[in-house]
Amino acid sequence: MARFYADEQFPLPVVELLRTLEHDVLTVQEAGNAERGIPDDEVLAFATSQERSILTINRDDFIRLHRRNSNHFGIIVCTNNRNWQQFAARINEAVTAEESLQGKLIRVVRPVT
């Protein structure tokens, strides 16, 4: 399964559900990096140093970072979805479909209702 680093705004209920799906998820809070105003490029650098893919709802900034440099362990940009079960399932489906997340930008969007 995947190794993730969930950024500061990523919903904790989704983190917990991803863990039940056997993903290894480290949060910014658990890493001691919360509420420090760390720039997104440094968040990505930390994730890369830990060989983890970023989980974020901060799509624009991380898409821009990916376009500048794809030397990372994956960026999963998501639209926020208050249906936590569906949100976690869609992330799980997207990442398990990939052989490797390294250097990839994966978009997980909320389904249209």
C-alpha cells in the first residue's frame, strides 16, 4: 500500500479511513510540523525526504510545484468531499491503480451528484 504525508488541511477522518485500508499515513500534526506556516515547497521536500506521497486539498499550489519539479514520491490532489468513506475509497482506487506514485500527479475529484 501507499505511504502518504497528509498536509495540514487534509481531513483527519479520511486519514483514519485510509489507515483502515492499510495505507501508511503520516500527518503534518504527527510529524510536529503543524501551525508553523511551513511553505508548500518545504512540505513537499519533507514528504520526499520521507519517501511519502503528499495528500492535499490545496490543489493549485501543489500542481504548480509538480510542474516545476516532478522529482518527488507522488502528489495526490483532491477536491474536498464531506462523504469521508467515498473520499477515502476514491483515493484508494486511484493509487492502487498505479504501479508507482513516484513523480506522478494524481487528481482525485469529488463525483458529480
